[in-house]
Amino acid sequence: MKLYGKEKAVEVLEKTARQNRLPHAIMFSGKSGVGKKALALYAAQLILCDNNACGECACCRNIENGTHPDVIFVKKACGGKYSAEPFREVLKNAVVLPNNGKYKVYVFEDCDTMLPVHFNALLKLVEEPASHLRFVFTCANTALVPETILSRVTEYAVPDPTVDDCERFLIESGVEQEKAKELSETFSGNIGECLESISGDESKTVASARDIAAAIAARDMFSAYAKLSAQSGRNELYRIFDCLVNIFRDAQAIKYGESAENTDKDIAQKIANNFSEEEIMRMSDTAFEICSGEVFNLNAALCASYFISGIMDN
Ligand SMILES: [Zn+2]
């Protein structure tokens, strides 16, 4: 598991685990986005893996993928608030022995958002835990956690990752070097905020692609051109053409009587209705040519005119 900038915490936890002294209740405290969830998963691996959180065995992999039956992330309701129901479930199921290993690990994320009534429900379990139960809490502000709980957990303060740690994480997660550097600096190394920004950018790009495809579907080439040429940034532009290729391929599939795989079925359907097979093939080929980088060094406006003239070519 990637635990950037948490070498210290990992070292302490690992040593404690090797000495068989891992506490039955662990609390990771630190700012939002510093990687407390990753540490919670790592702690669960330490508790359950026979090989000191090797990261490679089926147990470790299942924990990382969120599919281990004995690692239970207690669910929050929509809106990120805890409701009473999951606590009832925990109380009911905690007595049931683990499926696979020695322990059942309950993880309560952002426990500083839990209400006193939730803590009270848990108190007995944490205070006098059955031998098969382990607890991991995460929180940003320990001042909001009742003393009765705090006194029964071992707290590990999670340090903020450095800008370099964050950049390294982003690059290894597939973000381009330049972008990784820019994001890490903008968000002062907060990995969570960087990831949020990336997914925000991505949904904006997908929405732009949908917009452009809708204009094309309506044969409004002028508006498609204007929207395309207004894009800034080469990567966004490539990504938009990438999305367009998918939509055009769906339109082709519909023409052949197959079903569309893309989520924008309506737009693909409209394109299929309004254009000939040959025209759609041209759209798909030209968009593919651009997003695969075959059309070199074009800025947004040039890409836009290359694309529009490419698809209108008779
Ligand atoms: Zn393992």
C-alpha cells in the first residue's frame, strides 16, 4: 500500500505489531486528506495478515480492495453523517465470530462527526472488548471525541505529507509530472484535496465533451467549434477528444444495431439518427487521430478547425 510521508507512523505500528502489542483500539488523528484511511487499512492488514501486512497475500489484497469480510467500515448515511442504524448493526453483529481470521476489525472514519449517543452505544464494546474485536477510528479533531472513548484508544497523530510526498504519490497514481507538481504545490501537499481537484477537473472535462457532442448531434457545428476552441490546456483537449471518440463509437454501434456502452446513450442515439455511417466514421477517425497525438502541436483553435473540417469533408 502507498503510505507516502507516513514512514514514522508505519514504523511504530509495525514494530508494535511484531511485538504483538497492537492496541485493541487505534485512533488516527490528522487533517482531512492526509491519508488516515490508508493508515486504517494498513492497521487492519497488520491485525489480520499473518505476515506483518505483507501487502501481497490474499488477506492484504482483500483489505486494500475493501472486500475482506472481517474488516467492516461502518457506513455513514448520505451527507456524511452517522445515523443510528449502523450502530445497531455493529452491536448486533459484533458478537458473531470472524469469518476468516482471528479478529474482526471495525473501522469508524471521521469519528469526530459521531454524536454522543453513537459513542455511548459503542462504549461498552470498546471498554470491554471481546477477544475477537479490534477497532480503528479516524478523526480530524480529537477535541470532539468524548474522553471516555479517547482514554480507551491509542492515538497516532498522522503528519501532513510534504509537498514532495504528495507529488510522488500523484505521479505514481498516473498523474503527469507537471500537473502533479502544480497540484501538490497548490494544495500544500494535501493528497486528498489534490485527488478531489483531479476528479472535479475530470467531471468538468467529461461534461464539456458531452456538450460538444450534443452540439454536433444537433448539427450545430459552429457551436461545437466555439466550445472546442475555448478549451485551455492540451491534456484537457486530448481528454475531450478521447470522450468524443467513445461517443462516436457508440453512435456507430447503434447504427450497426448494437447497444451503446457509453453513458451518453441519448447523444449517441441522436448522432446515429442525424448522420450517415460514413459521416460518423469520419468523426470517430478524426477525433481519434487528434487524441492519439497524431496531429502534432495544434492548439485548441487549430484542433477545433481540423476536427470540424475533418468531419464536414465530403
Ligand atoms: Zn499479507
